[in-house]
Amino acid sequence: MGIHYKTKEEIELIRHSSLLVGKTLAEVAKLIKPGVNSLELDKIAEEFIRDNGGVPTFLGYNGFPGSLCVSVNDCVVHGIPNAKPLENGDVISVDCGVFKNGFNGDSAYTFQVGEVDRQVQQLLRVTQECLQKAVEACREGNRIGDIGNAVQTHAESHGYGVVRELVGHGLGAELHEKPEVPNYGKAGRGLKLREGLVLAIEPMINLGTKDIDQLNDGWSIVTLDGKPSAHFEHDVAIVDGKPEVLSTFEYIEEALKNK
């Protein structure tokens, strides 16, 4: 399978799915606090997605048991929802996928639980800045390497580890399409970016080492040194040569502000 460049109509459908992801993450945001467990968050997310005419993409994907990937502290991504209560000082990455009208949306946000260590707050802030810089690099004529380089340069300037084994991806009728979008790389290398390309860009940045391990559950990816990790993800289309973010954190930020 080659790369599927999207029409403007298809991009609008991906936007609808991506916005539903943002609204779902906002529903989750309202509930995140010490004492809540991720199974509760998963249940709310699934109900909200279905009530709004979508299907949770992750549920059953290659056998994954949840609608959300919920990754706490040193878990980078692909954490399975469980009954362990969140604790004050935790950070939790919530990654959500929605399939609606034939297309997928896929976005992630890392939340603070109660009072979080300042060092970890900075990790979250810098990871979000990495995402912003990656989005800005996503324009016609640039290359995949420019996106990864933007993330890597910013993260490593703060002494953080950039995960190598997990990458962003093309997005459309399938959750994972070509091309792969690494969070590291050399500027000016790789696939040339063209009109109609839709990418899920998702920096995964570790406070310490870039090295990871997989737990025995077959899903959860954790940092090798046990230090926290952060993960933010947007869906981005190249429209009229420029990056257009199809997903949004606005609903999430509004929910957090009103807590």
C-alpha cells in the first residue's frame, strides 16, 4: 500500500472524527483526580464516543482491551485501563481513537493529577512545544525528517530522551497508514510532504533515557529507567501547502479550567 493523499472532503471527515476525540478527552479531563481509576475513564470515553455516533478505534484493535490507552508516569504509551487509583503527583497520558463516517481521528494529551513535581511539569510543557514545532514543519516541500528533527532538537536541548521505537503515522480510513513519522531524524531527509497528506504527529518524550521496555501484558511500553514520560498527539493535514491541525486541545483546556 502506498500513501493515500486525501481530498478536502476526506480531510473534513477526518476533522469531524478528530474533534470528537478532543471532546472525548475533555470528558475524561473532567474526571481526572486522585482516587479515580483508568477503567472508569475508559467507560466514560466509550459511552461518550458511541453516544456521538462514533466507534472507539482502539477497542479490539489487534486485541487491545480498552477504548483508551492510559499510560501513567513511566508508562510511555499503550497502557491498559485498570483499577489502580490515580495518585496525587501522577501524570497520565490518555490516547484516544475514534472511527466515524469512514475515517479515524487519533489524539493524545498528558494530564497532571493533583500537585505534580515542577520538573515533570516542565517535561509536559516541552513535549507540547515539541508537538507545536513538529506541526509547523508539516508543510508542502518539507520532508518527514524535518518533522522529526524539530521534535528531537527541542527535546534534546532540555536533556530529554526521545523514544525511537514508536512513531507517528499517516491517518485516514485506517488508523495507521503510511508514512511513519519518527520523532527524530535529519532535516531535509525522507519523504517529501505533499498536499493532502494527513499525519498523526505524536512526540513521546522521556524525562531520562530514551530507552524503553515492554511489560508482560504485551502492550504497556515503559521507560527503562522508571522516570516519567509525556505524550501529546495532533492530527495534521497539509492544506494549501500549510499545516492545518484537525484535532484540538481546546475542549480539554476548557474542561481543565472549569474544574
